[in-house]
Amino acid sequence: QVPLVESGGGLVQAGGSLRLSCAAAPSARTFRNYDMAWYRQAPGKDREFVARIRPNAVGTDYAASVKGRFTISRDNAKNTMYLQMNRLEPEDTAMYYCNTFPIPETSWGQGTQVTVSS
């Protein structure tokens, strides 16, 4: 397993931006070998896929609801993945998590809360 720590969430008005980070321990030398993804879970709803990025950082995919507004990226030298979220909407309010893709293979972290006010 590759322990992961999410950060960067907060409270923002609709139309605003946030940048989330997902950091793996420096000792996690296998981070660069994995497809990684962001997931989110809103209150009372199931956890859902948001975006994924291939190990070489070239291939990306997005959920339809965030395509064109969110950008996923990674820096394998820093064992870190990012999610730039622009034009945020109240419907984006959720706890955001990172994990491997397509199968979450590591324990879920505490996540980072994103709250978008209207």
C-alpha cells in the first residue's frame, strides 16, 4: 500500500477555484507506477470518480460533471498529485479523496473537504 494524504480543501464561493494535493510518503517509490485518481463523496451519496491520470501524466480522464472545469496533474519526482478546480459549483461540495485507479488499492485517507457556497 501507498499511504496518501489529501490537502487543499476549503470553503469557496461558487465560481471560485481551489487546488487539491495528494501526497504519498517520500519512501513510496512505487507511486510513479500507478494510475491515480481523485474521488469524492457528498453527504448521503456514494463515493464517485472525479478524474484519473496515467503514470506518465499524459493520459487523463474526467467525469462528465467536472470536464472542462477540473484539471488533474502529477509530479512523480515529488510523489504528489494535484486537482485544479475552477468554476466551482455548489454541487462540487464533497469530501475529496485520492487513491489508485481503477481499483482503490490503498486505505482511504481522511480526505479534504471542499464546500462551495451559492
